[in-house]
Amino acid sequence: MEQRQFIVTILTISILILGFAYANEPAQSTPGATGQYTPTGGNTIGAGGGNVTEVNISADLSTSKWQGYWGNVSGSLRLGDGSNVFFDWSNVEFAAVYASPNSNPDWTSVTAVSSQGDKETKDAAFGFTNTDADSITNTMTGSACAAGTEISGAAGVTPYDNAGDPGSWDTCIADITGTDTTRALFGTNIISAGATAYNGLNVQFQLMVPAADGGTNYYFFLEI
């Protein structure tokens, strides 16, 4: 199958969506607002000479290792000549969305990342310390994760819904041959009717991907 590309830049992340179709057909994305977790502000406790005071301290911080994506997908199959449309099938349902730092991955070489050693190798590729709480090793602790026809039996993680519980989408991790040194592929199944996302909105997918220090460029792929 031939594919054409349309690139949108969001901060340090580049998004490319390839529409798997039976003819050349560019798929377009509409980026929305980007947000980041805001930690609760600190407070002060007075100190007085001669006092001994119990102090219990807590903090919720924002990770620097992960990016979250959420939204909807759309597209069509077209028969045509260049930009001229002979016929259009607009009732396409997509099965999965994939993200990879590789712009032209070899889809025949996808291998699930599942073992402790495999996850530690991916941590090293992204410049992470595998013992960190938010490393790939300690984040993607699920097993038997599957996305579309490309990823199965992989390690994975489930982003939350708006109640703070595991949501409707698993993010699965795989190794894939390509030009990027991380050799990584991440995927999740698409729910056509939508489900509740972390922010209470009804969307078709949620996906988590790691970001190396300084940012990572990701290319997105849709599977019919």
C-alpha cells in the first residue's frame, strides 16, 4: 500500500498521520491545546525556639518522561487521479493508532517488548534510568497487551479515566526496525463509539509515549 504524509508540529513533538488506504490519500490532524500537570503550591510552617513539631510532607510532581495524547480519528478511502476524486468511501472505521520515532518503519519487523530486559533496553534508548519511578520499566508493567494487528503479547500501561481508574485504552510497546535509535513503536486500539477519557470527554483513543530529554519527534499511523 502506498501512503502519503501530512506533518503538524506541536511544540517539540511532530505528529505525522499516515492513512492506510488503497490509494494515495493524505490524512490531516487538528492539534488542540497542550496542558501540563500543575503541582499544588507549597505552604509555610513557623519555627519557634524550643518547639518540636510533627510535619508530614507530600508533593505531586509532573513527570518529564511521558507525553499523553487523546482525541478522535477520521478519514476515507478514495479512488481518484491526483487530487481529483472519482469516488469516496467515507464510512471507514480505524482499528488502531500507532506512534513511533521512526518515519518509515518496517512493519514486518514488529516484535513485542515484554521482558524486564527488553524494557530496560528501551529505557536506555530514551536516556532513562530504569530504576526511576516513571521509567518505562516501572510504568509499562501490564502484560499481554495488544493493539490492532501489529502488537500482541507486549508490556503495557493503561491511562486513567476521569475517576482516576484504569481507562478503556491500553498503550502497548514494541520494538520495530527503522532509522531511529530508539527502535520503538507504541499502539492502542481505537474505540469508534468513544469512551470516557481522563478529562471526562468522550474520545476514541488515549495513548502514552515516552519523551527523551529535549523532546522526541513522533510519527502517527492509523490502521484500518
